[in-house]
Amino acid sequence: MMKEIQTFVEDIVNACGVTGDGVSIVTHIILVIVAILLAVLSGLLCRKLLVPVILKVTDKTEAKWDDVIFNRRVLLSACSVVPAIVIWLLLPWTFYDFPVVREVLARLTAIYITIMSARTLIVFIDSFKLLEGEKRTAAQQYLYSFCGVLKIVMIGIAVIVTISIVINQSPATLLAGLGAASAVTMLVFQDTIKGLVAGIRLTSNDMLHKGDWITVPAAGANGTVEEITLTTVKVRNFDNTITTVTPQTLVDGSFQNWIGMQQGNGRRSVRKVYFNYRSLRLVDDVKGQRVSNLTLYRRHMEDYLSSHPHVNASLGVMARQMDGTPTGLPVEFTFWLNDKDWSTYEHVTSEIMEYAYSAAADYGLAIYQQTLE
């Protein structure tokens, strides 16, 4: 078919009065223009016709995965490869009299196809992120980690294929040579390998998920986990700063995960008040028994906490005396708040403790306050 097209074009060129070497040159120019037009047309057909059709089909299905995997970004990235494939197929017929030019353009086109194909696969792999919600399950985290490794493999394959095209060698020959460089490869990707192993340990032991609130004292991180990758765990702190921690650090060290509190029926609050020893005295309770005014105060505070509308009394309330200190006799208040939101939690806790400080005077108790002489 292409041979007939070449002959047809040459006949037209001859009919136009072109003779000699000019026939070949003009014919090649026309064929190049035709090849470019066909490549552009194929790209437009993919973008304007094929992509909308696929998107409409996926929108009509009830499944969510096809909307995510075959999203517009993936399809448009795939469309960018089609014109190059058309050019690559037409090169033998376009530059039939210029083998050197044909060979150079074929290699350049093959390199472009390789790079854009790898890019399309990476975009396709990244689209799996859209399947997850605010919380990432262990299975999703396994998939996420696997996708990270798969992207590295794709990039490595693309590099090997590109180099093989440039030096005109089989990719298998280059892959065989990687065995001798395995030690260097392990050194280069040691962080990735360690991160993969640490990430698997984190998810297999159900230690961490996207959306968890964690505290990592060693790294100064205190906030919500936004991203878990092979090499980093991104934490957005409460002041909106970002702290990145390696999965290996979390596995080897220690961190606090507040997921239990977030999923529970309340958030615990523990506060201490220090009383002056000299303000303690014996008084009569309602039954006429001699007890300490601190005992009455603790009973009152437990009743107050149990009846407080923001306190979940079913989880328990406690006002207990601690061991004495040189800075006063401490009483520890433990209670659980229904609202776990940070702002509400701090405000309600402050109101309760402000009441605790104020009510102490009604029982003749004095808060310990150090004075400077």
C-alpha cells in the first residue's frame, strides 16, 4: 500500500515538471508532511473522540475503580504515545532513500515512545491513590507501597531500554550486566528497600494509617499523617508545619498513635492541682464524721465531673490524692470528654479546672503558690 502511495506521489511530482534528484527530494518532503498530518490526526482522534467515549462508558458503570483508573489524565497521557507510534510505523516508507536519517529518527522516536509509555504507566499507577479515602486500610497501604516499588521498576526498565536503543544493543544484554553491579544497586536503593520493609511492618502490625494522629517526640512531630511512602511519612502538625519522618525511624524508635482515642467514646484528660499543706484541717461531713476538708472537696469534684454534660461518666471519673511533694499536696483529676475535637477539648478542660481552682476556697483549701523572698 505504501509503495503504491510512493509511486503515486512520484508521478504527481513528475507531472509538475520536477526532474532529476529533485523528484526524490520533493517526494520525501510530501511524504514527511503526510506522515506528520496522519500523526496529528491520530492524536486528535484519540483526544477528541476516543477519550470522551471511554469516559462516558466508565461514568455509566456503578463501579468506582474504572472511573479512577481510566481517568482523563491517564487517557490523555496514553494519547500522547499514539502519534509517535504512527510516525515510527511510517518512517520506513517516508525515508526509503535515506537509510541513515531513517535510522536516527527511528531511534529518537523509539526513545520518545519508551519514555512516554513509562510516563503513562506511572500516571496509571498513581491513579490508584484516588481509590483510598481519608483512612488508608492495611491492604491499601500494601498496594501503595507496592506501587511505589513498581514505579521505580518502570523507571529502571525505561532507562535500560533507552540506553539499549542508543547503543543499539539488546536490553537483555544490559540486564545481564546488572548482576555485576548488584552491590552498587543495593547501595543506591538501600533507603527504598529499608523503607519498603519498614512500611510492611507498620501496616502488617496495624501500627499506622493515613489520617492517624501521631506524636513522634524524637522528630518533634505532633499531628495528622498525610502521606505514607516508601521513604517518608509526612505529618502535618497542628501549626500546619510539615514534618517528614522515615518509616524506619518509626519502626526502630517509638511514637504515640492516638487512633484508639479517636475511635473511642471519649478523650481522657488528666490534670493536677497542688494544695498548701497548712490549709488542710478536719471538719464534720453530713453524717457528723470527722474528715479532712480535702476529702470533702474530692467528693464534690467527683460529683461535679459525673454530672458535667461534656464528661463521659461511664468511662470513669477520679479525684485522687497523690504522694506529697515539696511544692504542695497534689490532687489528680482524671475524666473523659465526649468531644475529642482539639479546640473544644482544651476549652472544656480549662473550664473544669478553673472551677476546681475556684471551688477549693469554699472548703478552706489554699492552692500552693511559691513566694519569692
